[in-house]
Amino acid sequence: MSIDFSRVNFERFFGWVNASNTKQMKSSSFRGLRAHYTEKSFYKWSDNQLTHVGLFDNGRDFIIKETGESVEMKSQLGMFNTCKNPGDCKPFVLKNFHPSGKDKKDWKKEDLIKTFDYMLLVDTKSMSVGYTTWDKVYECVDETANDPKCVLKKSDYTMIVHNVTPFENDCDVDGIFSLIEEHL
């Protein structure tokens, strides 16, 4: 991967993640909004290495400016902390699934379309980030699941940062929502 991670301000990135770790933002109603702003935070603190395309492209969130490579971001609470096998990732659903008119339950691994070169894996509990490749994600797809799910082992990804202490923002998401409520 050609992102220079030494230029990414992970403390500030996780400042947003920490501020959005609220019950409301974890609800299904706000999950997409939280994911969008998590991507925007990573983009902002990446030192201008990325273009954010998450709202406009399906199956990728960033383009690396230097190389044109595509990057998808997956974030979960406890992404790397599975109890059975510490360090393995929690399973996650791939959204770059185009069944070409097939019933969703009849999906096949071959239906997955490559939409990214790399995937960033973000653990919003331990404030950690790793990455892997499309080829490894594709290799680790669980073909027995109802949806195309990927199950990565600890050896399937590279850890970039672990247990980052987030920057303390002066406002959390609940404060922002309170301001919105005042203006309704």
C-alpha cells in the first residue's frame, strides 16, 4: 500500500471516532452517517494523500492520489478483539456484491466485483487500524454465509497502529445533536 501512514494523524482521526462512540451514533438509524464521517475524518487527517469518494462510488471510499489505487474502509467496535481467536477480525459483509439479477440468497463468490485494491480495517473500540488487500479479502470470503462475509485471521492483515490515544475534542456527537435540536 502506498499510503505513508507516518503522515496520518491517527490521534485526531480517532478523536472523531471517540466523539462518535455514543449509543445514538451506534444505532441503525445513524450507522451510515457515522461511517461517512469516520471516512471524512480519515481523509482529513491523511495529510492530503487521499481523495474521498465514499458518497459517490460503490465499494470504495478513497483513491490514493499518488497511485490511483482504491481503498475501502471497514470499521467495527472490537474489529480485532474476537474472544475465540484474539487478533482475528470479526466477520464483515462485503457491499461490492452485484448479483446481476440473482436472488440475494443465491449469491456465489464469483459474483463479487473487485472495487478496491486495499481495505483499511478500523477497530473503534481499541482505536486500532490495519489493512489488507482485495486478493486476501476475496480469498477469505465465507461462501456458506447468507451474505458475502469476509473472515480474516490475524495473519491476513497488517496492523498499522494499535491502542491509539484519541485527541480530546471539545464537543461530542451528543453535543452536536443538541445544537441541531435547538434549531428545529
